[in-house]
Amino acid sequence: MMNQALETLRRATEHSEYEGRLYLVGGIVRDKFLKVKPDEDIDIVLEGDAGRFAEFLRERGVADHPPVTYPRFGTAMVSVRGRQVELVGARKESYSRASRKPSTEPGTLLDDVLRRDFTINTLLENLHTGEVLDLTGNAIKDIERGIIRTPLDPLITFDDDPLRMLRAVRFATRLGFTIDPDTYAAIKKRARRLAIISAERIRAEFVKIIMSPNAGGGLEMLRETKLLDQFAPELSAMYGVTQNIYHIYDVWTHTLKTLESIPPEWGMILRLAALLHDTGKPETRTVDDSGGVHFYRHEVVGAEIARDIMHRLRFSSSQIAKTAFLISMHLRVGEYDEQWSDSAVRRLIRDAGDHLEDLIRLTAADKAAGNPETSRVDLEAFRERVRRIREKLAGQKMASPLDGREIIETLGIEPGPRVGAIKAYLESQIIEGNLLPGDKAAASDLILRKYGRTSD
């Protein structure tokens, strides 16, 4: 799809005023050098009017939809063969300290690459000839050496757009690069500038970092530079918090190892749950008279902290609810042993609902990051126990076989809180193995024997 879009653009601009004047820039050129899958979007820079070029593409029938132009910034967006293409007129930028929205004026290709975030993103590739320009003289060298460096003084670059500090960590994490010492020092000095960035933009970069295979390294950079303190200080608070015999790492290191034990393909929610599952430990840490360390109810406190952090970063309500639920339940599966009764397993199945497999995965990661001498639970045996119990349940949910109306009719009672209590009783009888799911007749007999029928 990307190659098709590029070929379409190339053909549409051959023998026109734009031939030889269009340059690919940014990730698409960088990733060619790295021989990795390129970013989804295409960025093109030209010395000229981006809006006028977008209109040219529309007139040529190349654009999938009418282009969107941003005259203030000298940019335009157009879709070609299903690919988003950002068109930029080469420009200079200047920023107010209170905003990351620049004032712009037309400039040269050199002006344009110098305003960009990092040298590795400044390579230009001529769309028609394939010629690659390294106008800073550092881009190819930094790509080959694996260095994240700003084209200008990093203090200026980060003052102009503080989001670039998070992007530096993201690129270093994703590409396995090292941040140049001067650039790293500038991030530490300017970390507080992140305050002018919207929560949504911070979240987007943060998620990309934690979804990287090297997320632990990225989070350590966020902590060291104090960037993490600007939007999730509760995570930094885990650093150096020592634990008990069930652990060989402090809470922070244990958390990073738990996170990296969750494959990214298992999804963002599970990775967030791994990252946030022990955020309640610093607040709940106690030491008893014999020196034993405890974290009573840290799963409850951690679930609330996770809600606070995710709400702050504008995650959706459903994402917050699921992550907090997994954290609140993350100790339950790990407590399993073969002595559990079937009713105890049924109760956990009911409480976990649709999230049991995620809880098992989270437990496996949590235990893998613990003390191998003390953190033992046979999760395969637990899975087999769950399978056998579910087989007996025959796909039925462990809910009351009778709804509220049926309970009212069976017992001849009025609607009210008592109906809910009776439904809870029937559910408990299923869990204890005294009632089969869906067995309405047996459920009616049970409640008639226990409560009796109210006379008319």
C-alpha cells in the first residue's frame, strides 16, 4: 500500500513543476536505512506552498478525498491510495514558551530539517530521483551509531516543543538507540516543560513506550529524567521500595520485569495492568515486630491509583475499569493451591468473569518477576481445574436461575431489596455445588424451603 501510494504520487508529478522538488522526510527515510518496517504515514516536504500542491493532487485525481489544509502552519493532509500523506512547505518556526504551536514563515530545506526533532528524522529522499540528502551532516552517522540527538541546541529544541522529550525516549526505546548525553541532560533540565503538553499527547507517547519490547528501558529513562514525575509520580514512588521474602527486587524493578514478561501482542490493557499492579505498595508498606514486610490491601489501593493515573491521561472509561479490575484481583489466582475446594475455584471463576485468562497471564508475569524460591503456583494445574469445572457448568453462567420477577411470583413477595438478597443466595448455592446453573425447578424448591411462600 505504501509503495503504491508513493508510485502514484511519483507518476502524478512527473513532467510537472513539482518533479524533482518533492522530498520524503522523517520516519519513512530513516526506517529504510534501518531496514525496518516504516511508519504508516508519509511525510513530504517541498520548497513552496503545500496547500497549492494539495490542490494540484486533487485536480490530478490522485487524492482519495478533498485535501485538508492548514494555512497557518503551511501544511496540508491528503489521502493517496488509502495512505495519509502530510505535505509541508519548507519553513522556519518560532515558539512562545507557553505553547507548542509555532509561528511559521517560508524557509529552505535546511531551515526545515533544522526545526525537526532529531537528526535521525532529518534525512531527505528525492521522490523522483531517490537521491538522499543529509543536510545536517549528522543524520546518517547518528542512524549508523544508534544515537538520538537534536539538530539544534537541545534546550532550544525542547523549549520549542516539550513533547519531543517523550519522543526521544520513545525512539530510543523502540529502536534500541542511545540518547546523546547533552540531549539527555537537556531533558532533565526541561522535564517540567511537559506541563504545557495535553494529556492526550502525553498518553499517546507513553503508550508507545510501554508497548515496546524494551519498555523497561524506556520507563527507566522516564524515571531518571524526571519526565515520569510530570504525569505519573506514583510510578516513580515505587523506586527503591524494598519487599519481602517473596521478592528479590524492589517494587520498581519487579514492576519493569513483570511488564516485560507480558508480550506486547497480549494488548495494552494487560501491559498497563502489569505496570500499575503494585502502585499501591509504597503507600501500604508496613514492617512487623519481627522485621517482616507487608503490603496489606495494596491491590485495592493500587486499583484506585491506577484509576487516578489513567483518568489523568484521558484513557477511556472502559480501559480504566478493566485495568483497575485486573489490579484489584491480581492476587487471587496466585493464591491457588490444590487444596482449594471446587466451590473456591467456582467463586474465583465467577468473580473474574470474562477476565480470568488475563488474570492468569498477569499472575504468571508477576510470579516470573518474583523470588523463584518462594513464588510458586502451578498455573497449568489451575487452568486444568478451571477447565473441568467449566465442563460441568456446561457453558452456564453462575448466576441465579431465577430472575427477580420469577422470585416474586414463586414466593408471593413484593419487589424490594429482599429479591436481590434471594438472588445472591441462589448464586451462592451454585458456587457451593448445591444447585446447577439454569435449574429453575430446583432453585424454586430451594427458596420455597428456605423462605416459604407469603400468604395472599
